[in-house]
Amino acid sequence: MAKILSWVWRLLRSSGLALAIVAALATYVAAFAWLPSTEAGVATTGLGMALGIDQPFVAPPFLVLVALTFASTLACTLDRTRRTLALWRGLPAGGALELPERPDADPRVFLAGHGFRGAGAVLFRNRLALWGGWAFHAGLLLLIAGVAVQRAYHDGGAFELTVDETARLDAPRVVFGRAPGPLADVDPPALAVTLLDFDPYLHERGFDRDRRSLLRVAAGDRVLVEGTVDRVHGLDAGAVTLFQALPHGLALEIELADTGRRGFRLHHDDDTHASGAFHAPDGTPARLSLASTRSLSDPLGSGGLRVFLEQRGAKIELQPGGAFAFGATSATLVSVRRWSGFTYGRSPAMPAVFFGFLFVLGGAALLACPAGVAQLAAPGHGIAARVYVSRGRDLMIAEWTDLPSGLRSEIRGRRPES
């Protein structure tokens, strides 16, 4: 058993396996990234159908490759931790080169010319940069783990509100297009969202004519937050963030004799017409529509509006404040209001993802700095110094020995491990 574990450990640490995993993952992503797909992100043709993979980036082959990437990176990170701690303490062990003694050269002066500093027998070059490789690998681990948790617990969906309307997100048929992760809550968040105001003609720097909404978010009887959302900024309500969506339009506010006021959201048919199919309280199919004298998207106003109801093969025009039969229910047209679409998102692991990116970038920045450790040897042992350098090993050997390239193999030492 111990031999098997040792073999697995060596395999996970090997650069060959790491390169093979990266190549396989890159090939998989490249193969599926450009496949035609539906709005839900489901592959519909080509390789996806041939392999029976409808959602390639949550399919078992992809998850296995990601798990192997994590395992290989973890093994390398643990090994790098041990080696980096040794280097930090001034022990240039694995990968150190040995500079032979030369009576005509002072190793301290030579190493100082290569950026090594220190007063004792141990010299460092950019000591903090010794952690570059470790930070890069640790960032990859944090990034992979954060994305995995994010995918597992993420929740999001869309909903629509008319001005002055309040809706509970966990109520039936309020949220649509929901895409929860496998470990997310069964229901959408138990939040009541009210649209207090909506401006469809906001102009923001860097955006075309845009939209902005004033929302109030409550949990039970307690108001959590009240603020604006637009295309740039969301609104945080605890662990949930609300965002402004693109769809918007006009809604008819109708007073129903049995259930009170209700908003009926219409969608644009063309520049001057909007309509929607609904059911009266008794189930009678009906179609509500309106027509404007100017464009419904005109910032100066849509002009005069005419509202119509079609049901049971008849079409009538509705007048504000006038009563009419909506199925078997008496109803009154109260007003025409605006409505807007929104989305919500719960992303519990986004801080880990951001920190992972920061670690990766920090590690990459440190890797750009040449780092090293040198340990000066006592005279008379044939070795002037033992040196570990992250870059420039061959140049250092050539400069110290001043030998032709064919004789450089006489310098004792091993190349740094991968």
C-alpha cells in the first residue's frame, strides 16, 4: 500500500502529468467552447451530441479533468512548500549548483554582482520572490476550489416588477429562468422586492440609453435595504445581489373586484404597439394591448394611448376609470405604468475566486523577479559556494568558470526540479 501511495504521489508531482492534464483540459475547452448552443448553454450539435454531452462544462469528463488539475496542483504545492521553506531558511538544497573554488575570484563579490545580499555565510537575492512559485500554485488551488463551491451553491434567476408592485421571490411563478447549483437552496431567496421607481432613459458614461430602478428589499417585516440598481451597480441585500436587466415596457394596472389591483405587463409588438396574453380570474383567455400615437421608446413620451381587451372573440376599448367584464369578474382600468426586468444572484464563493486571482497574479509578479539563495563554503573544501537561482543558472556557471560551453558539465550540481 505504501508503495502504491508513493507511486501516486510521484505521479501527481510529475511535470509530465501536469502538462498532459493541461493539454487535455485545453483541448476539451477548445472543442466545446464554439459549439452551437441554446440559450440555456446546452450543446445541440456536433461533438456534444456525438458524445451525449449536453452541458459540457458540468459534464463528468470536464469535472474529472478539473479534479485531476486540482490534485496535481495540490501535490506540487505541498512539495513546493517544503522546498520554499528550506530556501527561506538559507538552505539551497534541491537544484543547487556548486561553484568550485577559484584562487583568483571572491565568491561574495561575484554573487554581489548578481544581486545577492547579506553579511553572513548565507546570501539572498530577492528573498520574497522565492515564494513566487508557491503563491502561483496556491492561487490556482484557491481559484479552483472557489469556482467549484461557486458552481455548487450559486443561485440566480430573473423576475419582473411593475412600479409600486411588491413580489416575494420565493412565491410561485415569480422567478423564471432560474439556474441553481446542485447544492443551492431548493427555493429562491425569501425576499420581498418592491419597485419604487423606474427610469428607462438614464444616460450613463460608456453606455447607450439605459435604465435605473429604485428598489426596496425586505425580509419578513424588516427592510434590508433601499437603493438604486442600474447596468453598472447592483444592490446587495444580505447574501443576495439584485441587478438591472434589459427588458422593460408598459403595464396595465387593473382593479379586480375579487382580488384587488394587479399589474398586467405588456411586451412590445412593434414601435407603437404592445400586448400580452393572460387569463381572467375564472380562467378565460384574454389579450390586453395598447397602441400609442408616438414611439413607445420615445424619451419625450409615447403620446396618446389606447387600451384594448380581446376575449371570447370580441374586442373592446378600455377607458381609464371605466368598468368592464374581465372574464366573469368586474374590473376597472386604473392606470398605465412602467415595468422592468431584474435578476438576482447568490454567489457564496466569489471572495475566494477573487483572492485566487490575486494570488495567481501576485505569484506571477514574484516569478518575474530573479530569486536565489547562496551559501558560502569554508575555504579548502574545493567548493566556493552552493547557489540556488530561479533564473540565470547557465549564465552564472559560465561567468564563474569562464570555460567553453563544452566543459561546463564539469561544474557539479543538478538542474532545478520542475
